[in-house]
Amino acid sequence: MIRFSLLLMVLTVVGGPSAFAVDVDFSHQIVPVFKQYCAECHAGDKKKGSFSLNTRESTLAGGEAGKAVTPGKSAQSELLKRITTTDAKLRMPPKGPAVPADKAALVKAWIDEGAKWEDGFSFGKKVYEPPLKPRRPELPAAADGRSHPLDRIIDAYFAKNKQSRPALIDDAGFYRRLSLDLHGLLPDPAKVREFVRNQQPDKRAQLVRQLLAEDTAYAEHWLTFWNDLLRNDYSGTGFITGGRKQITPWLYRALIDNKRYDQMVSELVAPNADSDGFAMGIRWRGEVNSSQTVEVQYAQNVAQAFLGINLKCASCHDSFIDRWKLDEAYSIAAAYSTTPLEIHRCDKPTGRKATPAWLFPELGQITATAPQPERLKQLAKLMTHPENGRLTRTIVNRFWHRLMGRGIVHPVDAMQTEPWSADLLDYLAVDLADNKHDLKKTLELIATSQAYQMKTVTTAEATPYVFAGPIAKRMTAEQFVDCVWQITGTGPNAIDAAVTRGKPTQAAIDSIELNGQLLRLPESPKTGGNGSPSITLRGVATLKSIPKKPLIVLADAGKMALVVNGQPVKDPQIVQRENGVTVFNAPGLKAGENEILLSGPVTPAGLYFQIISGFKGEVETPAEITWKWAATAVDAKGKLTNPKAEWAVIEAKSPLEKTDWLNIVRKLTAGVRESNSLSVRSSLVKADFLMRSLGRPNRDQIVTMRPTELTTLEAIDLANHPILTDTLERGAKNIVARKWASPDELIGWLYQFALSRSPGASEAALARELLGTQPTETRVQDLLWAVIMLPEFQLIH
């Protein structure tokens, strides 16, 4: 009789109307069933079959078997079928006792009543969900006259946590910290002494603004940060095969011109020809995991770089570490894809196509059926939407981490994590938006606070983390190398980045006399009037000596191919391109005669040609180049397809018109003058073995936090790496050649330059003993090594 009653109840659960006339109590009737029979595999961190019971949303969504619950329709709900089936292969739970019929009947009734869920309840740990929209926090009252908005927030934080404020760093230490943080260079000792003597009360704020205004030093230091974040480099995976493209010229100009951050993001998300290297990622050779296709890389990189969201885990399956789903990762990938994109789970096709979509539809959505360029424009607009507070929070958190040693949210790519001060993070974010996305303003806001100017604290962290002050930071590989080059005067002579360095003043631009040539091809039947792909211009340019940093400027040249001394000039040699003006690196130029070929369509209006040689920082252009043209072309190897073509002299005039592109040529030419006068920075050269050892990444992946601990390999390389040994050896020779009045003068100079302070009595005595009465190159090399090995030198403290 009992068995018959149970069978009748099961039949009622599966096919009949609910026997329960009153509402099912979710908390007291459903939660115990799920906890007893389902939670072991589907709650908390467990998501077998990608199915999680943690929240109502995840319960309804289901997993690999499809949607689990259809509210109001228990007969169509996979969850009910699994807990009531007698098929051992399908039954849930798969082990242990089955869900009793009376409890299964409760689940059925709960579904039919709409699968109601208690607000805020979760079977998993309480997960922090950061706000999406910006929030403007109310500033606490100023304490002790500290009116800076960041100090007001942090002082209130200290008071709440019953902490005392650390003392402020001294003036010389502040100058060194600020110079390394904003320029990546050691400050000039004479300027430090002048700053220390300065009695103006706002001198620190003045210094912050002064250093930020030095565009070239700022840009070439922060280029390291952005190269890491945007996985941009000058060599490595993909460059040889053409499966990768650098964005250095675009990025350099964005930094030196202080382009708005939201505009930078827009041009990276919906790229143009100069910024598309970030979006395209790396096209790997051979078979790759589906989570490393170009489209999925795009989703991962955009989410990580600009939102601090990890879609890498979610690119293979629903994330195990946060709330992001496989379909959401593929929705961003589909926005970039030019063809329908099949979703793969754990590298296996699912048979489903991804729908282009944005992660936060409350701000708007992508038109899934729009062409790819339009989808990307829509995505860029949503990414930079004024109500997308996640964009601004992520970048200001990265800047706080870079200046203060630890993020407000930490790690900085885990923006789903609760900040130690939501008010501080939100204030920085809304301030960036208020200042029209001026990143220098954010750096100024942080650096002018007394919070930034406090003495550093130890790196030991409590759990949970409690802010106690700035943390001493290791120099990056680039900072260390630049500082050693500064002290020793041993920097290289050439850069690897394809950029024209510097930012010339308007006066310098206006002073440029254009002495290139304007070439006009006469109309004839051979050219067809509007030019022909078979047309080649040939010029012979004579240079007095081997150019140091030769460049070629073309304006209005369209798609003409450029060949220098038989070597085609490729796109990677483009320094920059702006409004029809293209500047090429031209290492193939030489002393004496040089053959220049330009092949392709030529407009009747003509084109502009100029060689910028850069001898000793000046600009030298051959007085005259004789140009001829012929109805022939050049092949991929730079050879003429018709060597016997008849050549005719063409008109070459000096440009007199003040057209837009001539003004751009002036600007670029003035930039070359400035570029040739600048010392080389390590951010602009390829990584060597020493920089690799010191933590410079290969940038195949986004890197936002470099290692903070010194490894055994680094310690060994700092002790005897041949690159460092050679640098110090050459540097010692340079230093000895300066003819010091006494060993004490040399010692004082070195300590002031390297540490922004004078040596102590014991330090001076040891240095004198090391140098002797007559410093030799070997002794100076030993002293250099001893100073740069000091933790005080290698830390920004």
C-alpha cells in the first residue's frame, strides 16, 4: 500500500496537476532539497556540467544539457526530469539516494508557481558585484587643514580604522620618487638642490605640473605601461610571419599629444589603419586552441585592458572564478568577427552561433545584424558611454597601483573584487570624466595629494587589506636600464620603435623651410591622364655622408610603392602617417648616389618628396634630384618589370603653396630635428637579455602587473650579466674622462645623481677606500656597481 502511494505521488509529479494548493515556501521547502541532493555538485564553486544553483539566474539558465527551469512549466523543465527519472544514466543525483517523491513534488509545484526566489539569496558565497554607473561620493570634512579631496577621503579612512598617518617624505626624496614615476628617469642633482632650497609652499604641486608638461619624457616613460597593457612590441611572435602588427606610431602620438582616454579606447575598440594592431592580436601559425583565435583574443583583450574583466576563463567554458559566461565572451568576439562565429566549449564545437552583443545591455546594445565596422563603432560607443563607470574605474585603479604600489582594487585585472575604498575609487573615476578623460589630470590629482607624498610602508599585507600608505616599488626593467644609462652616459645611438620622437613647438615648426621637391607628371597617352599602375618615377639623390637617422617623407603619394637602392620599403618601416603624409624609415640610404623608385598611380596634381638625413641633429636634403618617369612597375623584390622602358625627364619644383599637407611635412620635419637631439630610452628599443631577466615581458599576452619579488636569476644577472658589466665598464671610462678635482667630488656627484642625497660619513669613507687617491676605470666601475646594487637605488621609495 505504501509503495502504491509513492508511485501515485511520482505520477502526480511527472504528469498531473500539483497537489499543493498553497504557495511553496522557497526558503524552508526548496532550499533544503537543493542543499541535500544538488549542492554537492552544483553550488558554491562547483558547476558540474556548467550548471550552478547559486542564483535564480544560473538555475534557470542551466548548463550543458540546456535550460534547466522554465518558470510556470514544470513539464518542460530539465531539472524536474532529472530528479524524477528512473534512467540511471540521467538521474540526478547520480550517486546516493534519489530525491524522494514528496520532495520532488515540492520542486514541481515551485516551478509551476514561477520558480520564486528569495531576494539576495545564493547557495554560493556572497559575490561582490561592482556598480556599473559612475558614483560621485560625498567628500568628508577636511582634517588638520588637509583639503585635497583624496586626502579627505583617506584621512576619514584612517580615522575609521584607527590608524595614524605616515609622515611626509623629504623634498629630495619626493623629487626622486616623482621623477621616476612620471618620467622614469633620475632627476638632475642641480635641480633637486634648487627644489630643496625653494621656500614656496606649493612647490610640490608646481613640480608635478612641470614634469607632466614635459611631453616627451612623460610619453617615453609611460609607453612602457601602455605597451604592456596593449601587448605592443617591436619584435617577437607574429612579426616575422605578418601575423601581428605594432601600434607604436599611433600610441606614441596619443601619449605625446595627451589624447583623451575615451578617444584612445574608441580608436582601439573600433580601430583605424594606425591602431588596428591591438584589435587583431596575434594570428598564430598552425592549429590553435579555439580560445586563441583572433576573434576571441579581441574579446579577451578588450575586456581585460579596459574593464578589468577576465574573459579568458570564460572563453573556454563558463568562468570558474567569476560570473562571466561562455556566451558572453563569444558575444564580444562575434562583434569583431566578419563571419558567423561558432561557439566552442573546451575547444569542442557546440553547433551554436554566437550573437554579437555587449556585456552591459542596460547601457544599450549592439545591432547584431549590422556590418562588422558598424558593430565595432557601436561597441566603442558603449565602452565609452558616460554611464559606463567601469571604464574609468579600471584605468584610475591602474594608475593608483602604478604610483602607490598597490591597487584600490587588487589585483588590478580583478575589477569584480571589492575595493578597499569605494569612495576613493569612485572619486578618481568621476574626476577623470569631469576632466574630459585627461589622464595627466588623474596623475596630477594623485601626485599632489599628501597620500602620495607620505613615506613608504612595508609590503606586508593584512587580510583583509588595510591601506597604510604608499608601498616602495621596484624599478621596472626599463627604469633601471634608463637610470644606468643616465649615470654612465652609455645609451645606444638608435631606437627600434618606428616613431619620430618629441613634440616640436609651433615656433620650431614655422621655422622649417621645405626644401624637398614637388613632382608633377605630365599628362600623356601613356599615363591615361589620371595615372596608371605601370608608372614608375626614378630619382638619383646624392648624400654627402652616411645618414645617421634617415627618413623619407612622401605627401599625396597615394598607394605608390617606395624602393630605396633596390630594397622595397615595407609598412613596418612607416614612422607615422597623417592626412596623406607618410614618413618612412629609410635605412637603405648611403653616402653617395642613391636610387629612389616610386611606382603606382600618380595624380596630375603631383606629389611631394623629401629626404630627411638628420646629420648632427640638423636636416639636410639634396639640393636637386633629377627625376624621370617610365611606363613600368616594380615587383615585390623591388625590380623593374620592364628594365628597357624609355625614361623621360619630369618636372620637379620647389613647393610654394601652403597646403595642409605641407604644414604637416613641416611639423614632422621639425619633429625629426628634436628626435635627433634626444637620448635613447629603453622603452623605444627591443628588449635584450638583461631587460628580459629584469621582468620586461614578451607581450604575447597583456601584462598589467610585473613581478614584485627579485628572482634568483635576476640576482645572478645583476651581479655578472655581460650586458650590465659592459655598460658599467664603458660608463667608468666616460666618468674618469671628466677629470674630477678629487675622489670626493666624484663620490658626491654619484650619490646625488643615483640616490638624490649626499653619502653618509661611513659611505664616503668606504667609497674613498674603493677609489683610492687616483680613481681608475676599474675602481670607478666597482663603485658604480656597488651603488646601483643598493636596494635604495633599485626601489622607488
